[in-house]
Amino acid sequence: MSYKDAIDYLELHTNLGVKPGLERIEWLVDAMGRPDRCAPAIQVTGTNGKTTVARTVAQILQECGFRTGTYTSPHLERINERIALDCEPISDDAFSGAFEDVLPFAELMKNKIGESATYFELVTAMAFAAFADAPVSVQILEVGMGGAWDATNVAEAQVAAFTSVSLDHTDYLGDTVEAIAAEKAGIISPGSTVVIGYMPQGSVAAIESRATARGAASVLKAGTDFEIVDRAVAHGGQVISLQTPLSHYSDLYLPLYGEHQALNASVAVAVAEAAVGGELESELLCLALEKVQSPGRIEVVGHSPLVVLDGAHNPSGAASLMSAIRESFLFDRLVLVIGILEGKDVDGIASALAPEADIAIATQAAEGHVVPADVIAQAIAAHGNGLVEVCEDLSRAVELAFEVASADDLILVAGSLYLVGEARSQLVSG
């Protein structure tokens, strides 16, 4: 079956949306012979920072000699990005092969239990198949949403990492950070190591309570068991030093911008130590962090004017983004190109971004259920004092940003990973 056939089949399942429960993915991996158990697993959940932490852990473990399989979502430009072997997206042929491994069982499941797997469940099963075929020596799995009923949870991870917790997906996860944390804590397995990043104490307590109830072997907390002890802005990123339960690591160059990315790196290092069961070699850690990439997360894709892409899609992510922009770059005016998906906190995102924008262009991604550009424009106008334009076509909105920006300005495309993916195709890949 061709790569296009695989994509077409998967896209037929996008309209199934979110269907909580592990029944379908459990049936699928059981029928496939449990490829999810092909190697020890690490799960990464949280409101923001999951993809970056997962990729950073993978880079560290690869440098330590592991063959890594990394599963992240969503993708920016090509679905292959979701499934990586040794930190590189799998090829089209490998993607097609993984799909062929899953397809007969997905069709059999329809006949046996009368239900179709969702898009996310199918791609998750494909990741497990690809990792088993490789084979990998460790799986790093980013949770799609929540915890207990996320498809990645069938793998029963030995390390459960929590990056951050703030309000997002409240229709599914709860309307308080404590409720969301408790739901995400459903990934904790008996005997596992739990790594908790920087978050409100109520969220930490909810995760710790679940860890105790599930019989976790240990809990490591940011600010108590590991922390950033020094951080300085550097060209192309920052230099950090951090303390963990096992060691002190100094002067590590991280080619990512913002304090939040330093905090994400500290979580990743604590996770990697837990995975290897000991201290990391400083030289290997330095090499690993220097190689970390996180496309679409404060990613510089142009100069004169500076062009930055960031998929911040909730108020906390938008606030971290603006803090990093102010800290990391020198520029005259900020030209904001913004699009947001339905179900997101438009007013909250606008309140974080609009006050900094001298010019804002409200737009829409071509894919997904989007908030109309004029609605976004109203929210931006309510929270900012700059000029606000409406341009529904993203490609034209980006062109307009270049028309109004001078060489010393900064163009920021933000509000949705889907929007950023489309803009990236236009600015980088196109």
C-alpha cells in the first residue's frame, strides 16, 4: 500500500474526534501481538512542553547509546514527524510499512467489535509497530490528551513525566488545574518513577496522591529534587546549569529560547537519569542538548526582519512566549500574525499577546476548526493598542506582515500549531 493510500485512510478517521477509553487501542495492540511492549517506555504529559521534553529526552538517551523511538503529536507539516527513530522522522516507506502492520487488525476490529479506531489510535498503533520493527531499546511517548484514557497509556511506562499543568481541554479534563493534574496522573504505573515539573502546588499534590495510590517507586519534583541553578541568554538560545538528585551539570548550551525551555530541559534531564538509572556523563549531556531541535517553538525562520514561529495555543503558553521574545530578541516593532482553533481561550491568548503587538493580523489556518479571524481581531483590539487587520487567508496574511514590517522589526506567527505548520511550509519548506 502506498504512502498516499495510508494518508487517505487515516484522514477518513479524523472525523471520529476524541473517543475516551482504552478498549479500542487495547484490542488493537493485543491483536498485533503487543508491539507496545517492545521496549521500556517513558510517557510525557502536561499542558505545555510535552513535545520539547520528549524530543530532549530522546536526544539525551540516543547520545547515551540507546536506540530511541519517539512518538509526538501533532505534526507541523508531515505526519511522519510524529514517529521518529533515533530522533529522525521515519521515511515514507517506513510509514507505509507501519500502516500495513496495523491495517488488517484495524479492519478486523471493525468486524469484531463494531467500532473503528480513531485517527490518534491508529497512528499510535503505527508508532508501536515501527518501534517493534526497528527495534528500539526505549520508547518516548508523548501523551495526546489527558492521561488514564490516552492511547499511549497501554504501554505502561516505567517513567511518567509531567511538564506543566494549566487550563486547556477543559471539556475533557476538568475545569481546575487540580482536576486536570489528577486526570493526567492516570499515566502513572505501579513501580514507576514520577518526574513532576514546575507547576502549582495543588497540581503537584494531585499527582503525588495518584503516585502513592498507584504504588510508584519514587517521585522527583522540580524545585525540590532538581532545578535550574543558573541561566543566561546566549546567541541562538541560552546556557543553563542544573542540579539533579544525582549530579550538578554546569554550562550546558541549549539552542532553545525562554525560561520555560530551560525548565523543560531540567525535566528532560531528570527523566533521562531515571531512565538510565544513574548520573549522566556531562560531555554526552552537553552534546545531546546542543542537538535539540523543537520546530514551531520560538523557531527563528528568517532575518531582516526577524521571523519567529510559535505554536502557543493557551494563555500560559502565550505568556511564556512573550516573556521569551522580550528576553531573547532586539527589535523595533512586533508584527503579530495570529490564528486560533475553536475551543481555545481566545480572550486569554489575546490578553497575553496583544499588549506587545504594534501591528496584529488576525487570520485562519486552512485546516481544522478555526475561530473566525474577525473574532480574533476583536479580542486583540480589546487588549492592545496597536493596528489590527483581518486577513482570513494565512498565506496572504504572512505576505502582508512582510509588507508592513521593516528590517528591524519582528514578525511573530502564533496561536496554533496548525497555523504555524502551514506558515512553516510557506516560509521554510516552500
